[in-house]
Amino acid sequence: MFQPYRFSEIEMPPTEAALRAEVRAFLADWKDKWTPWEKGHSWNGFDREFSRAVGAKGWIGMTWPAEYGGGGFSMMERYVVIEEMLAAGAPVGAHWIADRQSGPLILKSGTDTQRQKYLPLITTGDASFCIGLSEPDSGSDLASVRTKAEKTADGYRINGRKIWTTNGHLSDYMIALVRTEGTAKDRHKGLSQVIVPMDAPGLNIRRIQDLTGEAHFNEITFDNVLVGADALIGEEGAGWAQATAELAFERSGPDRYMSAYPLFEMLVDYSQSLQDDRLSERKIGALFAEIAVLRQMSVSIATMLQDGILPNQEAAVVKDLGVTHEQNMPEVARAIIGGDFGQDTEGDLAEIQSAILQLAPTFSLRGGTREIIRGIMSKGLGL
Amino acid sequence: MNDDTNISRMLTDQLSRLLEASVDAPLLAKIEKGTAGSALNDAVAELGLDMALVPEDKDGAGLDWSDAAPLFEVLGYYAAPVDLGEQIIAQWALAQAGLPASDPAPAVALGLAKLSADGGLSGTVTIPWGSADRCVLVEAMQDDMRVLCLLDAAAMAASVPVSTVGRIPTRRLKLNGAAVQASGPLGAIGLGDVSALLRAAYIAGALSRALELTLDYCNTRTQFGRTIGKFQAVQQMVAQLASEAAAAKAGTQLGMTAMGSGNAGMQIAIAKQRASAAVAKSAAIAHEVHGAIGVTEEHILHYFTRRLWQWREEAGSEHVWAERLGREVIARGGAAAWPTMVGLSAR
């Protein structure tokens, strides 16, 4: 029988129940502080104080070795913690990127000095990372990046621009994909990854106002920014392979389908107030089934990662289905609520709806656009 | 990997080899006309797979549902040319209800009947693969109790053929107080539930075949000087078909696993809802990519898409199951939704 994917039965760790209970108890003290608008921002919400509290519980860098501040937890235990955070709509943005991809990258490809320097700071919630991939002329076509890092006597001189950097203005470090050799025509060759402190002289941050009325994105200009030789992560010229491996982590987690979960919870309560409304029963049931299946697939991917399997194709499937689900949620809300709903943003339900509605267009862009993801899938299927 | 998984793999391979060697479009056409020979049925019967889910102390293979799932999916992958899946759940249900296994296995009726105090059944049921010389299992409510009823072949005399999109020989039976040959109580999971779970697995298998056929066509059909699979517009569609097929399979997996750990009611609802919901888009894409040749009688694709359209309705459509599931989730309230969700995969 034709079976293109390796999704398997899932098994949660024996510590699951105790860990969940602990996370929920922790979140209970915070939950009431977040407005529906904030909950609608999910992992884009940035709250350093919250991240430090999460760090104090040992829930950042959970799977990393103890010598770097990690907790020696399994990937499945980390999964339990992060899905609880997302379900609650917690503002995990100050540590999310570092916990999900920058830290693992440093752990895997960095020097021991880099690990000693950055990882402990990440685990306490004191170091926030942002991602420097896209450029004004390099969006989906990432291999065309032009930002240059020229060799100096004791490091690199960086010139160029990065864009769509989420929360760059609040972050401490960026891991940037730069060209250490050749030109944009050399594509994948000659790319490297460097760590740049966001307060480096010559680094200029321009905030980009977006349609929500806020400014999550940034454009970062590098004007002769000098970094030491120890800024390089891994091998010179290995940036493409490293960055794409990193994207596998970015594409595979529960953040790929849970951005709108807090709205679902509120819709369930709203439907309860309708009493035996068949339309809302059908809509809620379909959403619940959709989430349950996405979770089944997402947890299965975490199991693969734990077993050392790189689940690029499976992660693409979850991202394709997951973001479509997230983006559809505000439309389902409209169907359930009807009436005058949506004419203003007053009230908890309308407020979270307005947040997710306006953030939703980015769901299928971040981590690779829907079209890029489907292209990856079709290639994987042999087309 | 445990022994049961090895046994399951071996049985699945046996079944696959047999079906691969015998199932093609002409055979499926014969089955739909009700004129198929009994050769395949006999060969399948020889494998003895109908007892797969019956406990070993009752002379079954004692597999659990997760291990039997590949058998069901393989049947879907070959457009289920025999009712082996139904036979397996029939023998399982008989064992659940404390009734002896039946040889050959009875047909399985869809629909819930009513069993009166005097032992007569009422209601109307639909029986895929039903025939005048076969016993049939009917699920019924006796007051608040769910019971499994075995009717002998004589009861089928009152049945009439009914046409379906799937065109598997199907009969409808009006139970005007029909006498029950044997009956026994069912637990929380009834015949209708496992019928739904079986259809979910059939759908997952048939979707994987529809995807494979579509990929083959993409890689062989040439237009504008290149294979159509090289066109991004086509690639984007095929990726969506692959996603839907993967979701149907994952949902089925969730349901099958839950059968081994207590109450699987919600997981079965999820499995059938998601599998049925995957059909509309998937069948549409498979046909879109195949073009006009895919709707011709001679092409094999329609045996899969028509069964997909059939199975998504049988034992409850995505809408029916969504409504049941939604009612339950809403009754529990928003705060309980997440603990319920993660509890689905708890052992």
C-alpha cells in the first residue's frame, strides 16, 4: 500500500499528567492578566517578565544538557509544556524563537564557547533571539540573500538589510543568514550564519507598522556592523544547510496549528449559551476533530524528532493543514455567532476575533508560504 | 515492535499479495453487477482473517484494533472487493456480545433498530453485501440497552435491493417484528461505532490509492511538452490531496489506538468525521488532475471515488459525527475542551 508519510501512533511520556498539572497551575496565576487581544497574538506576544518566570520553572531549553542550563527533559516533555502554553494563549514570544530554533542551532552547530555564552541566558529568559532570513529582495527565494559579511582581521563586517523580523526591536540577538563568499548568483553556496547583538553599532532597526495597528515586524539595516570571528555559527559556507534544518523545527511544532486555539475555547462557551444549536454543534465538532487530528500528526512529528528522524515532509503536511485551519477559525466564528457580530470589536469574543482575523494573513506566510510548502510536498511525492 | 505487530504485518502482506494479484477494473465491474465469482471470496476466506479481532481464548487471532487497522486500510486501497472488513467487525461484535462466532461471518447492517420486550425487531436497516442466503447482524436498542441481534438468512427474504453510489450489492430490510435468532448486550462501543471506524480506515486506504493513481498520471501524462506533474498549478492541488489523505489516516489511527484503551467514543467520532470530511476535496482533485479519462467507465479511478462518496455517508457522515461530537464538547464547556483534547491520546 502506498504510504508516503511516516505518521505513527503517538505515545506521551509517563510524566505527562504531572507535568501538565504543573504547567496549568503556573499558567493559572498569569491567565487573567492577558486581554483577549493579547491571547489572540499567541506566540507573537512578547513579555520578558513572563518568559523569565517560565525560565525559572525550567521550561526553556528543556531538552538541552544541564551544563548549559537545560533540564534534560525529553522532546515529548517539552511538547507537553509548549502546547499547554499555546492553548492558554500565553505571550511566549520573548523566548519562543530561541527555545525553538536558535538554541537548538547553537547547541548543534555552535562552539562550546558559544554554547556557554548564550544557552544559559536563553534558559533564564534573559536572551531573546530573532531570525534574520528574509531580505527586501529575498522572501520565498531565500537562497538569493545579498547581505554580505566580509572577512576582517578579527571577524566580519556586515552590510545589507533583513526584513520581516518579528519582534526584532525587542530582541537581544539575531541569527542572520549572510553571504560570506560570492554573490546572490551563487545561490546556496557561500552562505553562513552569524550571531549579531541587536545593539551593535551600525545596526539600525526600523519598525514596520502593520494592518493590526501595531508593529511586530522590523526592517534591520546593517551598515558596516563589526562582529568578531566568534560570531560565526558552524562552518563558513554551511549556512544554507543549517538554516533549512532550522526551518524543519520552525515548521514542525504545535505553533503551526494552535495560533487560534484561544478563540476556539471561547466559541465553545458561546455555543453553550445558545443551548442545543445544531449549527454551532456541527461547527464546533468539526473544528474539534480537525484540531485533534492535527495534534495527532504534530505529536507524531515530535516523536520522530526525538528518534532522530528528520520529518521534513510530515512537517510540511502539518503546516499546510494547520495554517489553513487557523486561518479558517475566524470565519467559523462568524458562522456560529451571526447577528451583529463583527461590526465592532467590543467584548471579549469580538476582541480576540479581531486580533486573529487581522493576524491570520501572516499564518500562511511565516516559516515558508503555503505555496512553497506545497511545492516541497509535491517534490517529496515525486513530481 | 511486539509480536502482534509482526503478525499484523504478515497478515497484511498476505492480504495485499492476494488482492494485488486479483483485483482489477473488470473484477470490480463484475462485483458491482453482482455477478462476481466466488474465487476471491474463497481465497480470502482461506486466510481466516475474519477472526482477527476475536480473543485467542475464543479461537481468534487476538489482534488489537491498531494492529488490524492496516488490514482495513489495505481493503480500502483495493476498493474493498470483498466484505472482509465487515466480517472482522461482525465476529468482534459477536464475541463482545457473548455470542459464538458464526461461520461464515454474517453481513453487518447499518442503522439502529428497536428490540421490543417480546423479542421482535422493528426499524429499517441497510445491508451492504447482504444477500438472501446470509445471516445478518443488527444493532438495536432494548429500552436503554444496546444489544446485538443475529438474524438468520430467512429474515433476508423480506429485503429488497437498493441502489447506491458505491454500487456494492446492498439490500434494505424493513424489520416488521422480525424474530431474533440470538442476541447479547453490547458495551459502550456498538456495531454502529465500529462500522464508522471501519469506514474511516477504508477511506484512508482508498485516499492513498487515489493519491497514488494521481501521482502516476501526473508523471506519465504529457501536455505542452512536459508531464503535467511539472506544472505548479497541478503540484499545488496534488499536495492538498496528499494532506487530506494524511489527515484521514491520522484520524483513523487515533480511533484505532483508542479502541485498545477504554472508551473510544470521541476518537471514533473524530476518525469518521475527519475521514469523511477529507473526501470531497480529495475526490475532486483526483478527478481534476485525471481529466476526462478519469470519469470513463474503463478507468479504475471511479471505483475509488465512488466508494469514497459512499463510505463518507455510511455509518454517519462528517456532518452527523461533527454534530454529536460538538454537542459533547459544548456540554463540557470551553475550559474542558483542551483537557479533553489531550486526554484523547492518554493511555
